Amino acid sequence: MNKQVVIGCRSCKDYYEITNGFIQIPNHLLLLTAYEPSDLDMLFYNNHTCPLCEQTLHITPMLYQFFIEFTLKPFDVTVHETSISIKNPTYEGEMALKEKEFYIKGVNTSSDLLIEDLLPNDNDLSLLADVVQEFNYKGWIIGVDSLD
């Protein structure tokens, strides 16, 4: 899989999932849009607009920094409405948005890799907490898929 940043309008995605039997979305419109790392500069200058409702997610310098830095990490990150999930083939972690604490759900200790190298460090967790404070995570879906 290619490294990519995924952005989507939460209300359009939720509406489609609730009414998927009643509405048809044209094939050329996607509920989630993937951006390659080479497209992130363009995204920063042009922002992201939902193809369905035309609502705009303004890409702030902090959000841009998050996208750039986390495309280089050995884990995938998805911001949910109440938490941030961080996944790697060897573990799955979660950071509750209100508590700002990171919990490991499962760890495969048989791995030859050092688990510390696969976990987000304190700077990563701090950036995640700052990003969530800055943007409307209840209105937008964002994630970074960086695993190959």
C-alpha cells in the first residue's frame, strides 16, 4: 500500500452509510479522499473540499505538519469522534481524546523488532493531542496510512 493521507466529511459519510439503500453516489465522487505525500504541499495551499457537500477543511500549519510527519511513521493513525487509533502489524493502540493517554490494546511480544521503535513517542502523542484541539474532528475524518 502507498503512504497516504485520507480525509473525508464525517456527516456525508454517516449520511451515506445510514441511507445507502436509498441514495446513489456517482462513482466519480468519493466519500474519502486519499492524498499521496507528493500532494501534501498542494493540499496545504488549496485545502480539502468535500465533493458532496462542498464543505472545506482548512489545512493549518499544524495539520500539515501532522500529515508530513506521520506519513514517515511505522504505524497508521485514524482520528475518530472519541479517540485516535494507532495500528501496526504488531499492536493496536488508542488515545482517548479527552484523557490524552495512550493505551496499547494488544502487543505481539514474539516480534524481533523492538516495540519502542513501533510506538508513537511523546512528541508524536503531543502533536496528535494538539491537532485534535485545533480541528473539528466531529465534522471530519482524517487518517494517515503509512504501512506498506
